[in-house]
Amino acid sequence: MLDNLNNNNNDSILILAYSQNSLYITHITLRLVDTEDEMDLDCSTRHFREHHVLWIKVTKDQLNASIELSGSTLIVKDPKISLITEIKQDSSRYKIHIHSIQEEDASIVYRCDLNAKISANSTKSLVVEEAQSVELGCFAGGYPYPRVFWRTRNSPFLSIGNILEFPAINKRDRGNYYCIAENGVKNDTSRRISIEVEFPPVVTTPLTRVGQAVNHDAYLVCCVEANPQPAISWIYKGVEISNNQHYWISNFDSPRDKMDSSLLINIKNYLYGDYICKASNTLGAAEITITAYKTLYPQCHPHCED
């Protein structure tokens, strides 16, 4: 970085402090000084409370061998360097003071780094309908410029980049997504984005035919998956069933937008036949038919799968 600078004055050297052109860094020092001089390297920032500021000392021939100089206090004790901070409500000046500058200091670069910070214009949590095209956006600032990637609780890595796309979102895509921004300065920064997917009911049953002996309890079970939560009804010969001496309906909530509904029938000869389990919400309706038939011996109670 310093090789291209021509300097005919052997008593003068260049101390260079630099940073990426970032929204958060408002001033950076670049000065020509004489040996034996003292100087301040000034890194002024906005939104200091949202960022961790770090001065890095890098020698020209060892660009990958950087040394952290300062955080909120001086990390590396160097008799030639002291730290000065001026912190205000929405900005700060973060300076290192260098004493007794020598010619060998011309091979040193001082870099002002900011930890990654996810911007407020990144996507918030969403409620969407199934089959919609959905994009999650995650935008971050800092220096070095952060890498952004996506993960879920069960998947440590989904993709790299600011945008996570779902061309046609499915109910299986609902849940929490984590945007991670990292640039090696302090800790990674993350944001959780929740996606709630609304979809019409899907109705299934463990058994479409349930056998039971007369004067025993027959259990008909239907399993419903829907969002928003559906209304569930049971129908026999065109009439909606309500709880009475022959029937008892029970509904149970399960995780992940699921409900189980069971119809207990105190079975008599005239109660065999087709029963309809129907579920409906604002997005649609679905139903399934379960047949109760006569057996000689009592049967067990079926269950929905988890």
C-alpha cells in the first residue's frame, strides 16, 4: 500500500490509517509527518453504541499478521501508543496517540475496524400465505465488510448472501430463520426472522374404516393441519353431530398447526355407516369420510401420528 508513494524527504514518513467507506465511519486520518513527531490517528464514527470499534496494527510485509490495539481499553501495551476516546450520544472519536515516530513506522498500517451490524431495513418477521413468493433480506455494515449467511436451528448452513428466496413457500418452510453477519471483529451478529405460513386445512385419518361391536365405544379420529386454526365438525347422514347420549366429540391441539379430533360413538345397530370429519378456515375447507362397521369383538382406539 505504501510502495506507490514517492517521498524525497528522508526525514519524513507517512503514517496511514484507513477504513472502508462505511456509513458508520465519518472521518479517518491520512497524514505525512516527520520523524520524532507525535500524532493522533482519529477514527470518528456514528452510532457508536451499536458498534464495537477496533484499531488494528498491520505491518506492510505481514498483512495477515495483524495485532489488535484497542477496544474500549488498550489491548496491546505499547509504550509508543496510548488510547483516547470521546464518546457522545450518537457519535464518538476513537483515537490512538503515537509517540516518537521513527522511519520503521513507515511500514505500518493502522486500520480502524467496526464489528458487523445488521441494518434496521432487514426483513422483520412475516405472515404469508402458502405458495406465495417470499424473500428474506438481511443487510449488514461494518469493516471489514461482513459476510452474511443463513441458518435454521436444525441446519447450521442454508446459503450465503443478503437474500434468502422461497419461490413458492410451503407450510413446511414455516419457522425461525437466522441471519448471521460476521467480519472477524468481536462476536458475530445475528437476527431471527420468523415465517408464519397460512394454509387451508389438510385432513387425514389413521383409519378410514373402524370396526366395533354393538354396545361398545367406537372411536373415529381425524387429523387436521391448518393455519389459521380451523373449525372442525362431524356429520352423519347430512346432519352435524353434537354431544349427546350417543356421541362425544373431543378436539386436541398439537404442535406445528395441528389438531386431532375424535368422535366417540356408543355404537348401536342404527349408528353404523359413513361419518364425515370436516375442517374449514378462512382459506378453504377439507373433509374425509370414515366408515363405522359392525364386528363381533371389540376393537382398539386408533390415534393420529405425531
